Amino acid sequence: MSFDPSSSAGYLANHMARLFAQQLQARIAPLGLTPGQFPALLALWAKDGQTQRELVQELNIEQATLANTLTRMERDGLIIRQPNPADGRSTIIRLTAKAKALQSPATGAAKEVNAMALAGLSDQEREMFLGAMRQIIQQLKPD
């Protein structure tokens, strides 16, 4: 019995995610950003001043992966870490003015990629597709 990747939701989702990342990379590289930084930036643009633990939970990524991403973001002048007044063992991640200024062009680039990807779908197909993706994500999230 052979494996048909075109019938595998996981394979197709992974392939689509890589293509999205490539298209996003082409658009945000001139801004000095990488696709790996994008989820953390989105979370911080939505709510600046989160702890690393909060970001790990929200983004559902490994702590070590996020730590490496945040280290690069700090090096690139996108975030600063401040002591957490509520818990001396943790830090608060805050966006710099540089990162705040990149929100509009970076999210604009992401909207371009989404528009390009969904251009061949009707409004109804778009909503069904996005709804199905949200449902699958919820089903696959760890408890």
C-alpha cells in the first residue's frame, strides 16, 4: 500500500505552511524580520508585555524554540526584557519602538500573502476553509 501525499491532511498542511512561510519571508525580509519571529510579534502586537511562559502557551511552541527566537529578537532590537514585578523569576517581554513601527508593514505583507493564497476561492469557500482550519487546530491542540 503506497502513501499518497495528496490525500494526507498533515502533508498538505505542512506543504502549504512552507509555501506561506516562503512568500512571507520574501515580503518581510526587507523589514529585517523572519517568519520565525512573526508569531511572537503578532502576539506582542496584540498584547505587549507578556512573559515568556505566556507566549509559549499562546503560541503552542517549545520553550527552547521561543527562547532562541526571543534572543535573536532582542539582538535585532525588536524586544527588551524587563524584570517581572509580580515574579522575580521571570521577565516581561516588551516591544521596542522599532518593532512597533514594523507592525503595519509586516501585517500588510501577511495580508498580501493571505489574499494571494485565497484569491481562487469564493467568499463562501474562504469562510469554509478558514473555519475548517480553526476546527482542526482546536482538535489537535494538547489539553
